[in-house]
Amino acid sequence: MTRHPAKSVQGKFSPQSSQRTKKAQSSTSTKASAPIASAKGTPAIPRKPSKPVVYILVVGATGSGKSSFINRASRSELPVSDGLRSCTRTIQMGKPFLCGSKIVVLVDTPGLDNTTVAETDVLTRIAGFVSTLRERKKDLVGIIFLHSISDVRVGGNFRGNLKLFMKLAGDECLKNVGIVTTMWGDVPMNLGASHEKELKSDELFYKSLLAKGGKMFRYDNTERSARMVVSYEAKKKPITLRVQRELLAPEKTIIDTTVGIELKRILENRRQQLDRDLQHFREELAGTAAPVSRDELQETIRETEEQLNTVVRQGQLVQMWKETKDTAAGLLTQTDSSCLVLEDGETFHESTCCIVM
């Protein structure tokens, strides 16, 4: 019998569909987690989804709409930032959903110019997650890179982190990157089109990434638009990021990779600069007699000392990478169960959630 996803584009469904959902979820929740029976004396084999499960990273600057995009595409309820401070501080995943013949899982990441997490932490966490994906034999098929069309004049931090992310991915994987411009409702269309042209043509932005096979999309804040982007990425063949390949050797850690070496350099440069600043402020304080000026300098010294203390060391990067791997392993185990529940309730999900482009 042919199924008709009549109202899936608008994300609507009937009360009867809602009732089918509850029945499907309640009847399959125990079945999904149940292992396949095995011969006496041998361990049970965990069930696996019959459809391929693929993962797509969602990255971008703080405020570009990563969590919102994932919520639209997967009907998840990830926390969304309502200001300039990043809401996503660690790796999190949206609900699995069907897209064509595959089950898709979107992976939310902290902003590359995160206001609450240092860029070294962000990239270390991404590296920890993708290395665990490889170890668990999970397929990564694409990267969705979100960029607010209203934000062309981004800071140097973001541009530097974009270059670092490209090093983490490796040139051969950039053909699986979809650059998605967001927030089109915040700017006049002609201004947005002008910004889009600059993003495509400027080396400071995405010119080199597009030249290596990346593709640019517009996202209009609808489920249909989000699913179109996801569908394009989901059809790609699985990729192995450079950092995943470099971490295959058991004795290697994040600091032994291309991106890890660059992170070490950044940290050392920052530490040296803060040391120089601190020495300069202390010398200035010694030669200042005015109470007001002394108070201001003492406050500046205190703030600089705090910054210096927060610059992470190599050992901390390795520890953070290992902790992220442990967290990722737990998340992936939970997602495996969710994929089984989704597949067992396939009739409902295909008819109301899955938009095949």
C-alpha cells in the first residue's frame, strides 16, 4: 500500500496520527531495547536498526541558529539561546529521524566563537566526539555549517576557528560540507543577497571551502527548508575526517594531531602574550602614584592573572578530549535505542515526519 506524506511539509498531523504515535512508542519501547535471543551460554546480541544510521555535524558561530535548525529538522527540543551568549556548551544530539532510506542524527556543537567555552575547548570536544564515532563504526556523512546572513563582519576569532575546523576536517572531506545561511528574515533581501555574495567570494569566509566542493544553501526557518539541506547531506557517502584518521593509532591523543599541534601553538602564544601584558602592567603600577590610576591598574592586573590561569595546558586538552569521548559513548548508546524505537514505529514516522526531497 502506498503511503502519502500529505501534510508532512507543514509539519502537521491528525489526532489519529498522534494516537498511532503513542501506541507505536509504547508498544516498541521495550522491543527496541530487547536483545536478539542467542544460544544457551553465549551473550545476547543487541538488536541493530535495519536501516543505515548516519550522523551529520552541525557547526557554526554562536547565534547562527544551530540548535534551532536541529529542532526544526528533527522535531527535537534542544535548548535555544535567546541572546549573545551561547546556549550550547557541549556536544548534544537531536532526535533520530527518517530521511529517505536512512535514519539521520544531527549533532549539535558549541559555537566556534563561543562566549562561554574557549575555542580550544570547542575543537577538542568536536575531535573527541568524531573519534568516538569512528571507534564505534558510526557513519559520518556530512557537516552543516550555519552562518547568519546578517552577520558578515565577524571577529578574527571566528575566522581563525574556521581555518582550524578545516584542518580538523581535511581538504578531502570539504565536499561533504553544506554552508547554510540563516536569519534571512532579519535583513532586507537585497542586503542579504549582497552578504551572500561576499561570503562566497571572500577568502576570509567560504571561498576556499566552496572551491573544494562545499555547497551553499539558504535556510528560511521552516521544517521543509531544514529537511532539504539534511536530505542533500544524508545522500553523501560516509567520510573520515583528518582528525579521525590521525587518531586511529591507540597511543595517539588530540595533541598529536594536525589540529592539536595548532591548538598547542595558539595556547602557547596566548600564554606568552598574557605574561608580557602582566609584566607591563606591573611595571606601570610601580611607577604610578595617583590612587585612581593605581586602582585601575590593580584591577587590570587581577583580570589578566585570571585570564592567564584559564589558559589550558596540554594535559588539560588531553583530559577534556578523553572526557568528551566517554560522554559521546554514552550518547551514542542512547541514540542506538532511539533509532530502534523510531524504526519499530516506522509507519507513523514516515507518514508524518519524513520529508524525502
